[in-house]
Amino acid sequence: MRSINIVILGDYSIASELGKKGTTSDLTIYDRKIDNSIYSFIAPTSFPEKIQPLMQAINMAEYAILNINKLDRYIGESIIALDLLRFRRGFIITEDELTGKVKHLISNTSLASFEFITLDVLKRRIDELEVIKQEGEPLIYIDHVFDVKGVGTVVLGILRRGNIKVYDELELMPASKMVTIKSIQLHGKDVDEASSPARVGLALKGIKVDEISRGDMLAKQGSLSKSDSLGIKFVKSNFFNEEVSEKSSYMLSLGLQVKSVKFKGDSLKAEKSIAYSKGEEGILLKPDSKVNRIVGKIIVLE
């Protein structure tokens, strides 16, 4: 089964023309299944009020669609976020009178490789997209969790890397708790196994709903580290004009985790444990900033 995940930014009203509305929260998922392909379109429906869902939606996707009908600070934040996360696969839909300005905005970013396209052409091109599969030990980003009557704890998430099978035992991080996969669903259909980058529904044994949060991860035991202090390399965004200080509080977006942190020398000190891999890249946020809420990029050193 082919799986492709696409984030829709800007005017995400086009999502209803690309898929059927499914899971809804501050992130809304629109699904589409054609033959042997499943497409998940992710819209950060509480952005721009909140910056956190923007980062989470981007981190769930391999492709991006920017639907631009006006240029404002929020389109700017979307472009900065995609660029810092080095998104190079995507499409831009905009009006003729904005095309030149948009091309200028993205000219020195990773989005320079995005294709300008109409919605009608995009609908045809979707089926030609390449599946971006990551090999390695299984890693699942959890984005929603439910208590389903007669089933128990069910999580929805992106199989970001590797493969999983029914009865696999995985470690929930950063809680460091072992769980068993009782069943796997793809687009509502029970399957015995799934491969990256499938969006999966998993019934889990050994865990309760209130022990899981968005941003938690399922991985092979011992493949992820956790700490409340991360040694990092920090690169400030050229568009963030405020001073970065140890006295200020920030939010770290790493995978789907969004955790409160402060600088302490060359490290970030968190209020709660963060699950991570060495070399992983994340984005530092300042949600209360009045101009640009994206502070810069971090790379985890240890």
C-alpha cells in the first residue's frame, strides 16, 4: 500500500477538494484512497492563532502545499518553518498577481524547488508523487489518542521510519514504557503490517489513554534517548529580531513534541523529559512574540 502525507498551509480550504475530512482537532486530517494509494492531507486548523500546530503538521508530512491568496506574516512563518526544516518537495498555488512576489520570497530558501501549479493540475499530479520511505528501526510519531469501547487504547500516527507488525513490542517514549501492538489499521482496514511513511491506527496493549500525549513516540527499545537537558547547536533565524536570552522561556518543536525550554549555556533545559536522537533537528519557538514566533533551528548534539 502506497502512503503519502501532505501538509496544506495558507488557505487550507482546498483540503476538502483533495480528501475526505477525518480526524479533527487543532490538526485536521483529510484522507483519500485510490486503488493502492492512501493520501493524508494535514491542515493546522488552529494556526495562526497557535504556532505549535504549524510545526506539528509540517513534521507529519513528506510534501507541502502552499495555497497563497494573500501575503502576510503567517505566510512568512510558514515559509520560514518549511525552509528551516529543509522542505524541498512541494507545490504553490497562488494568483497571477502574487506569483512574482512569492517567487522573490522563496528565492533563497529550500522552497525555491517548489512547483507553481493550479489546483486542477495538482489533483492530477497527486497520483504521480513518489513515496518517501525511510528505512531503519521503527519510529512512530503519535498525533492523536483515543479510548475505544471494546478495543481499548488506540493511537493514530505517522510511521516515520521502518516497518511494524501486529504483536510487535515497542517502547513508548519519553515514558520508557513497553507496549504491544494488538492491531494495525490503514485507512480503516485491518492489516498485519505497515511500512513507512504510512499513517496508521494502532490498538495498544499495556498502556492507558491518559499515559499518552501527542508528540510521544513508539520505537524499538533503546533506539531513542531521553533527557530534560539537551546539548545543542543553535542557529538563530535571520527574521527573529529579539534577543535570545537565558531569562526567556521558549518552546522546542522536535518531531511532534512541543516542550517548554530555557537556554542554559550551550544546552536547553526542559520542564519535562524530551525523547530524541543525536543529530536530530528541531525548531525553537517563542509563541508570545508579536512579529515572528520562530526563533531558529537547533541540532541535538548529545
